Amino acid sequence: MFFASDNAGPVHASVIRALEAANTGYVPGYGNDALTHDVQARIRALFDAPDAVVHFVATGTAANSLALATLVQPWQTVFCTAMAHIQEDECNAPVAFMGGATLRLVDDVQAKLDPAALRAAIAAQGTRGIHGAQPGAVQITQLTEKGTLYTLDEIKAVTDVAHVAGLPVHMDGARFTNALVALGCSPAEMTWKAGIDVVSFGGTKNGLMGVEAVVIFDPARGQEFEYRRKRGAHLFSKHRYLAAQFGAFLDDDLWLDMARSANATTAHLAAGFAAAGHAPAYPVEGNIIFIALPRALHRKLMAAGAVYSLTHGPLGDGPDDELLEARFVCDWSLPIAQVDAFLAHL
């Protein structure tokens, strides 16, 4: 009954087989091999973006940090929500890679950037001349860190505000595919057609061993990304092993099937919570649930073997009836029988 993170699940067997198949003979390093070029072309086709630049890195933090560094100057700031992954969970790596450019937190609605608040924040940021950090870029997370989903219209509303101000927009897509299948749209519709300039197309949380694709829709920015990736120590020499994972990901729509599985399992879990009288803190729109349960119930569920995260630290001592918020995440591989076992304990 493991609901702690979609980082903790296994790598899909097809990905392991693809790594074995790639592990033969000698090929050029640093992304100059035929497999890497082929998978890059497949991603461009997937996004209906023939001129896009596609590069692979091994972690989501590297993808986000390098992408943002390519978009902003050190004297600028990136607008995001308080619970954005770049703010909450990346140990200031984006700030380091951006050469000191800052993050400017903007009010949100259910963890999504509020366009009116964004417009006001951009206007306020530019009033101090050389004495203040200048507006640099806007960042959104899809799915958000609270499991909520930007609709296509909501993405467009944010990007319109950004582009009127002359700012590019980066999408942190660690759970890109979970959002995509929930919306039932194409990758192009959820990115460049809605005004996104750069996307971190995540694979690690959706069944891969460790690879993310950074897709840059303006090819003029591609060369700078390559320099920053090398300088930041994120250019793999044996690059084919990153490409092999993403190749398997795209074969026979495996990437979509895994995300659909995770989302469906999460919906089943959410229905079980509802049947037991527990309402989520946020809409359940992908593969994450935030929900408050009494301390005594947490204690019993954990004693029965359930593994999940409390949002405010350890269970600790306190009143049995005190409500404590927890996060439940379902990955592609979680058996429905484990969910049913958990719900029986619930």
C-alpha cells in the first residue's frame, strides 16, 4: 500500500529492455548518436513542432533549472506560485543555474497562477528601475504540486499576460502526461499552441529510470541551452541510455498508457475516500490526492502498512481527532488490489 511518491515505483520492463538493446557496440557520445537523433525527431513530431530543439537531461531539477537559465538574465526574476516545485523542492538550484536571478511568488487559485495577480506582480516588479530585479519569465507546473490541472484556457490566460509583458513562459511538466491524458488533448495544444515557450517533458515520474526532455519551441534558444547543460555538468557522455528510455516511452503509446493507469488508480482511491466520508483538499484531477484525516486514523493506517506523506511533518503526539493533511500519489504500477486493501482498512 505505497502512496508516498511516483518517484518510488519501478521502471517499466519495456524501458529495461530498451536499455539492454542500446547496450551494444560503440556509438558517438554526448548525444551525437543515431538513437538520440531519432528520438529527438520523434518528440518534435509528437509536439507538431518541426523546428523545436529537444535535449535530454537526467533529472527534473536539471530540466527546470537549465530551461529557466536559458530564458532569463541574472538581474531578472521568475514569477511562480509558492508551491511550485522550483520554489519548494529544488534547494535553490534554479537560482544557482540562473546566476542569481530570483523567484517572485504570485497568488494562486488551487495552486494555479492567478492571471490577475500575475499581471499586478509583473507591473509592480518593474517599478524600481535598476534598483530592483527586472521581470524575466513566468513558470507554471502542470499538474501542479497539489495535483490540480490547468485547462487549456487557463494556460492561455497566463501566457497571454506573460507575453503582453514580453516574458517567456516555462512549463514544469514533471507530470506532463498525467495532465495530458486528463485533458484529452495533444502535446501541441497543451504547450506552444497555448503560448508555452519551453516545456520540461517529464519521464521519471511516469515509469522511466531517469530522464526528462526539455523541448524549446524557439530554436534560437537551443545553442545557449547546450552550453548551459555542459557547463552545469548535465551532459551525459553515454547519452544513448537517456534516449533509449525515451524511445521506449513513446513506443506503442506506453507513455500515455502508464499515465492513464496512474490517473485511473487515483480516481478509484478518491472514490473510496469519498465513500468513507473524507473529502479531498483540492480537486483530484491527475494522480495526486491531498486529504485531511484524524490522527488516530493515520496511526491505524500506517500500522496496517500504508505508506504516504503527511504534509506538515511526522505524525507526532496530539489529539486523536486532530485532522492532519496527507498526500497520496499513485504511480503507473500500483496494483488496484493494494488500493482496495487500503480502502478496506480505511
